Amino acid sequence: MQKIVILTGAGISAESGLGTFRAEGGLWAQHRIEDVATPEGFARDPKLVMDFYNARRAQAAEAAPNAGHVALAELEAQFPGEVVLVTQNVDDLHEQSGSRRVMHMHGALKGALCAACDHRWPAPMQMAPGDACPQCGAPTARPDIVWFGEIPYDMDEIYDHLAEADLFVSIGTSGNVYPAAGFVAEARRHGARTIEFNLEPSAIGSQFDDIRIGPATQTLPAWVTEVLATSG
């Protein structure tokens, strides 16, 4: 086995205290997705959206990587082949745990984006409607987050990696959100073995060759130990 492509979703960060889309309570439960995670919602009420992501940014700043994040960083560091980590998460817990090669297909809370010139820069803890772009000066700053209805980042590169994968691993994803929900089918089409880690089988669980049920903080360290023991 030469190449492992890993997709992580909200489930891996949930054990660090960051709520998932569908969890009861927490930030997401207090808002409609259409209001805080779409371009139309931002156009209607930019202050609501800015305040929502300010709260998420503050919450993420208090979170620490868990054993699942650490295990994936260990895999990247010690696996003799290639490990590519694609995340739907907008926190930086993978980087904090030591992962060096992380593709944020849905953007990052720590980033700001100019809607006028596409310039990106580190986001302050508090953003406000009308914040100016440091590059062009336009009052069009927004969170560097891929909202529903927008095209995720790095898709061409991600599909290239899926085509080359010997093993595709999905961790803590619902299987409801495309294009990520289609990654397992893409990897299988190119001959990859597939495995899912989740608290329960996802909406696309039947497409995986293997499913490991349980908290990522328990299942991932055990799996990484297994992989490294057989890959020397």
C-alpha cells in the first residue's frame, strides 16, 4: 500500500467539543443553515453571519486536538508511503496535532476572504460587515468559508489524489453532503479499498469495504497502530 487518502468530517472534532451540524444544542442548532451558511444569507444579514463565525472562531480557539487527530498526524509522520488528509472541517485541530499536509475543502475559520478581489489574509478574532480588504481596500471582507451553493476548494487536486489512492478512509462524516459524499465511489472506481470510521454507519456506509464503529479517539489510534505495524 503506497497511498492513503483520508477525509475527515465534523465527527472527529466533536470529541474536542466542537459541535456537528446535526447535534442538538450548540451553535448550529440555534440557526438555520440557510441564514448563516449561504451567500444569500450573508447578503440578507451580514452581521448575523459575521457574528455566527466570530462565535465559531472563538469556540475553535478554545478547542484542543484529541487522540483521533494525534493518531492521524502520527500516521502521516510514520507511514512509509503517502498520506493525504482532506478535511471538511474549518478548525485547525489537524494542524495543531502535527499534520502538515491538510487540504481544507470548506475553507478555514482562521481565514478572511475579499469578495471583490479574492485576496486572503488571517482573520481577526472579530470580523464585522464592511471590514476592508488589506489588498484592494474594498469593504467586502467575509469569512474564508465555503458556503452551501459554493464550490469547495482544491477539487481537481482532491480527485487526482482519489484516483491514485490505494486506501480511502472516511472519518466522522454524515455522507449527506456532496461532493464529499461521492469520494468513496470515486476512490472505489479507481480500485481503492475503503473504510469508514463513525459512531454509526453513514448514509453511504454500504459503499465501504469496512466500517469501524465507535469514538474516533478510540478507533483511530488502534487502526493507525495496525496500519503502521503492517506497513514497515
